[in-house]
Amino acid sequence: MMANFFDLPGELRNRIYELCLLHKAPLALWTGFNQRHELSPGLLRANKALHHEATSLFYAQNRFDFTIATPKRIAMFLQTIGCKNAGYIQHLYVEFPKFYYQEPGNITVSDDSISIFSSIRSSCANLSTLTAFTDSGLTIDFALNGLDNPDSISKALNLVDTLFKAISPSLKRIIVGVYNNDPGNFITGMENRGWTVKATKVQFSL
């Protein structure tokens, strides 16, 4: 049966892989595998030849959602699939880095956020698109402006920009999903850095 399958033209085999392995929505692998009924990952275990041919498509063309996962679970997932498969991943959804607001006017990125991006940087060498979700731009403006530091927004975004740029030289597009997409200095600062800002209907906490 498998010999007959490999007699098919490569384009037709790829179309079969796409129908069986690709999902229109991002894959949140730690929410009970709700999408499993629409995917056929067992296909990857059919035999070694098929696994080799289809695995790169599965990881490269699906979008993986890390937004609700802890740093430990993200690290465990990437370790479980292995460096080779993690290296195929091109599209990730994450939560926007969280900040520690310290006085007077001191801002740092949270340890959890640093841990998450460290795991991504060490595993996803070919990441092409990163989508990060955050709270209302006006909410962040208010929190940062309350630090009595006129440069607080710029400093916060510079910290995030450093995290993003360190992930991979292949990273071509950064998208930030902002609840309500309210106008403000934080939104303007992101756009000035070349990030694509999009309004979302899901609210994330700071």
C-alpha cells in the first residue's frame, strides 16, 4: 500500500499531506488537542519514509499557539519534538512580554517572558513570523506613564525589540495583536519599529 502511495507524483502526495496535517487555526497543543479530530498526525508514524517527507510540512506550515502555555511547558514541548522538528517551525503565537514596573521609572522584562523567548531562540532557528498578543495599548500607556519617566515607553519597547530580534535572523515579520487597538504612544512606538499592529477581540492581562 505504501509503495503505491510513493508511486504518486510528489505534488499529489503533498496535497494529501496538507489535507491530513494542516489546520486553518493555530494549534494550541496543550488545550486537550481539540483539533485532533481535524488532523491526522498518526500519518507521520505510518513509516520512516513518509515521516521524513511529511514532518517538515507539518511543523513548517502549521501555526503553533504558545499564548497560554507556561515557560516549562513550552520548553518541554520543544524538547519533546526535538531540535530538527522545532527548527522547521516558522509561525508562532506568543503572549507579549510582560514587564516588571519598578521605582523610580525602572522597567525590566519578567523572568517568565525571558525564559519563553530563550526557549524559542534556542530551538526555532527558522522562525519567520511571530505574533504576540497584549492588552489594550491605552492600558499599557497608563502603566508606563505612571513611572514618571518620559522615556519609559521607548525603553520598554526597546527591551521587547531586543528579545524579538534575538530569536532568529530568519524572522521576517512581527505582528502584535492588541485588544481594541486603542491609539496611543505604545501603539505608535510599535508601528515605528516596523511591527504590524492588529486589533483583537481577546483581552490579555498585563
